[in-house]
Amino acid sequence: MVARRKKDTGEQGNGGQFATVQRTEPEVSVTSSSGTDDSFPAKDYYSAEELASLTDRGITVGSSPLPGRTPNVDRSAQIGSGSRIETSSFVESGAQIGRDAGIGRNSLVSVNAGVGDGASLATRAVVGSGARVGDRSVVEFFGAVRRGASVGEGSAVGAHATVGERSTIGDRSCVVDGAQVGAHVRAGDDVVIGQRARIDDGVTIGDGAVVWGHITSDVSPGEVRRDDQVFDGLTAFREELAFGSQGGWLRTRYGRTQ
């Protein structure tokens, strides 16, 4: 790889002795990992005074005495009444946030992403471009729903867990803390993906399945699997799910095994 100095490219910041490059385009187009072009519109955030006026629409905006902590909300974003936008968060152009939703501190709702009614993002959660988080679902601390992915209604993405690009997680499902779901994965309703599980790209997981470990192939509906080992019904090995921050909800659903 040949390094290119600013004086070779003519970029600004070279002291004026070389020609400069002017960047006046309103949009910048880059190539994504999937090989398609993504267009990122110019940002048009509300001012601090305009953010305060959102209370007239029933929207609560977090405040802080520290500088630079104002939420960054694009004017083209649609936000439902009863929602709360915390400090240092970003809601980008074309984003849609439902009623009574919560956007946590330092979290990101990307371009054209959607967060449903009653859904919530914890601190530093990320919803990627074009991704969807369903009604009453939650994305925990440092959780991520990547570009074009979808999480159904009443579901949870745990702390430090990731749902990969263009993957789908069904309704009432749980991706437990630290689990990594690859790209183009299809998980049905009532699925549990255990703590620190790793789901390879393109895998399909049927309704009601419970998986943990490294999953490399499709999982049948209702199947209980660790790595490539299938268990018959409810077994003690479910304890290995290490329920994480979703423990209360999952133990209410399954109960403890002996």
C-alpha cells in the first residue's frame, strides 16, 4: 500500500501551497460491505431551543448541565408522543420512533431506522440504517441491531449482543447478553439464543427453538441445541444459557430445571 500525503492529493490543511479540494456535495455516497451504495443525507438537527419546544408534542428531551450533551435529532425524524430522547443520543434523518418509546443516552437510531411503540434502547444501543425494532421490544446496553435487520414485537436484544445485517428475530424472542447473530439469519417466534452464542451467517432457527454455543446449521422448530448436540425436551443443560440481564423474564417463562 502506498501512503498518500496531503500535498500529493491537494487536500485542505496543506498550508495553502498546494491546490485545495472543495467538497460541496450535499450527500456523500459510500460502498457498504454488501456491495451496494448507501446515501447519507446532510444532517439537519434541531437546535437546543427547538428541542425544548418538542415538549409541546408530548416528547421529553433529556438535558444536562455539561456542554455538548444535547440530543441530536434530525428534523425529518418522526417521533411519537410520550417518547423520551436522552442526552448525547442521535436520531438520524428518516428515523421513525413510535409512541412511548425510550432512546437511551449515547444511543443511535440510524438513517431510516424504526423503533416501535413502547420499545426502548438502553445506553449506547445501536439501531442501524433501515433496521427495525418492534413494539415493546428492548435493546440493552451496547446491544446492536445492524443495518437492515429486524427484531419482532415483545423481544429483547441483550447487553453487548448483536443482530447481524438483514437478519430477522421473531416476536417474543430473546438474544441473551453477548450473543452474536450473523448476517441473513432467520429466527422465528419464541426463540431463545443463549448467552455468548454464535450463530453463523444464513442459519434458520425455527419457532420455539432454544440454542446456545456455536450454531452452524439450521435448527428445527422447538429444538433445544448446544453446538451440534440436540437435547430431548427440557433438560438441565438449559441452565447453561446463563440467562444474563433477561434472567427474570426467561426464568418466569421456563422455570428452573433440576
